Amino acid sequence: MQKIINLENTRIAFANKSSKQLRKSRILFKIISNDGLVRIAKPVTNFLLRIHFPLEPILKNTVFNHFCGGETIQECKTTVNNLFKNGGVYSILDYSVEGKNEEYFFDDTLETLLRIIDFAKHSAAVPFLVFKPTGMGRPEIYEKVSSNVELTENELVEWETIKKRYDIICRNTAATGHLKVMIDAEESWMQRAVDELVEGMMMKYNKDRAVVFTTLQMYRWDRLSYLKHLHDHGTQHGIKIGVKLVRGAYMEMERERAMQNDYESPICQDKASTDLNFNNAVFYSLKNLDVFELYIGTHNELSCQVLMKDMVEKGIQTNDNRIWFGQLYGMSDHISFNLAENGYNTSKYLPFGAVRDVIPYLLRRAEENTSIGNQTTRELSLLDKEIKRRSTKKTL
């Protein structure tokens, strides 16, 4: 009988890292834990790039190497193989170039995703691919469609092109026979358009298995009811529903916009409400595994324990292919590797892209680290624990 596991075994968590790597990680998280430094990082970085300061080598050897798998798919192979062979952890290649709104960029992103599919279909270590909706088209188009604002003739062409890009990705993913694609969530004012698009892709490609996964940000108080809508939709049409549950990444932006535009904030009142919403979504999904396949993206140990406990109570095997855990590369190794060690399907989001192009992602990641309650403190305490364990072992 499986049991709830301890996620704090640092020997397992950091088995793939040398003591030198641990000390380097500790310095990095120490820097990230400084709110003042993180706040000035964005303007300083942008200024240095504008004056052509050779910043890329510095970033590549520090924050990039810690949080990213490489600059290309080929460079990611070493990390993918290391995670899988030495830790039993799967990888999800995440093309993390952000903030570009030109058609050439959307076409480039599509081509990159097709190359990921080509790589992943031959690799047992890569079960999913992922993309951001704004990697397929301009945010303004999603916002207009979500708000039922009439599109111009050119915008209608853009929207049709966006839909075609989604279809190409989902069709090629389905054709592999085993790969799945997760479509990230966006801000609430764009999300209705994304939801409608993704539901359309599910209708087309999720008849026999969950090929297409949507993402629900559970800090939104309306997402549990949307999850139930998806369940009804899946039951009614005889399709599988792939769902990734996360807490959410745009809280401050969402609340600020709601206040400025005088509408009710879509965000839960507090963290406790978000946690309850998240856990209830986990329970609901697990209760309806005849329709759902579930991926939980979380750095919260308690959320993982909640899911494991419910799996035990329902007699669900640890390696049931309908249930996945996921964390970001470079964070929460204590969760990822301890879960994998005990047979749970566990993956790391592995960002990649040219250093200069991934800088917006890295800056956002640093900002999110400071806003996630005690995240960097937690990382530091676990690193300290393992460094101490190794030094104690040496002296014995």
C-alpha cells in the first residue's frame, strides 16, 4: 500500500548536484531574496542592454544556467537526459521568449514548437509540450475577442491565423500518439478567447485521450465553476479533458486593473481562499478521472500532500498516467525528486531560448520568487540543510 511521502529528503533532492553547485545556487537565491535588488534589476538590465554592455555571458553563467535548460533544443538534451536518467524526472521544453508582438515572431514560435514535437516524439523523457497563447498572436486580439469587440478586417485575418496555429500544434501533437500539449493561461481580460479556442481543440483532438490541456489559475474565484463546466462539456460530448491546475501569476496586475476600471476583482480575497479553491479543484478532478487528466503545477508541499493523500484514499497508483506533478526547473527540487523517487509522474518545466530573448522571462521569474510567500527562504533553508549534511558526513 502506497503511503504519503516526506518531501524534505535533501539527499534525494540534490543527489545530482555537486557541493560547488549547491553553494552557487545558495548565492543566487540569496540575491533573489533581496527585494530591493530584484526591483531595480529590470531597469538596470534594460539600460545595460541598450548601451550594448556584454551582459549575456554574465547572465548565462548565473541565473540563466540555473533556471533554463539551454539556448536551443539541442542544448537542452543534456539536462533532459540528466533529469530523467539520474532522477526519474521528466522534462517539458518551454520556449520562453516573451513580449514580442510581430507576425514573424509568432511564426518562429510555431516552428520552434514543431521542432519540440519532432524531438519529443523520439524521447521517453519529454511527455508534454507547452505554449503561451500570446506566443501565437497579439494580446490585443485576445482581449477584443474576449470582450466581444468587433474585429477589423485585418484583425479577423489575424484571429483566423491564430486559430490555424493552435490547430497545427494540436494536430501534430495528436499525430504522435502519446504526446500532450498544455496551453498556458493568460490575464483574465484575454482568457475567455483562450478558453473558447482550447475547448474547440479539445473537441477535435481529445476524443480518445487527453491531447490538449487547458490551464486554470485557481487564484481566480470563478475557475472552480469553470472546471465543472469542462466536466459537463466532456461528459456531454464524450471527450477527455486535460487540465493543468496552478495558483496563478498575475495577481497584482489583475487587482490593479480591476480597481482602475471599477469592476469586481477576479482574484480570491486571500491566500487561504486560493488554497481552498486549488485543493477543491484537485478533489473534483480526481473524483472524475473518467473524464479528466490532471497536471498540478505547484511549489507548495501541502498541495502535493493533498493530492497524494487523495490518491491513496481512492486507491490510485502513484504512476497512473492520468496524474502529473510539475515544478519549474531550478526550483523546488525537494518536491520533484522525492516525488519521482517514490514513483509519481513528475516533470520540470525547462525554459530555453537565446539568453537576450529569455531575459524578460528571467526577470519575471525573479519577481515572482520574491512575491511567493517564503519561496526563496524555503530554497535557502533546504540548500543549507544539504550543505550541512554533506559537511557533517565528511567529518565523520
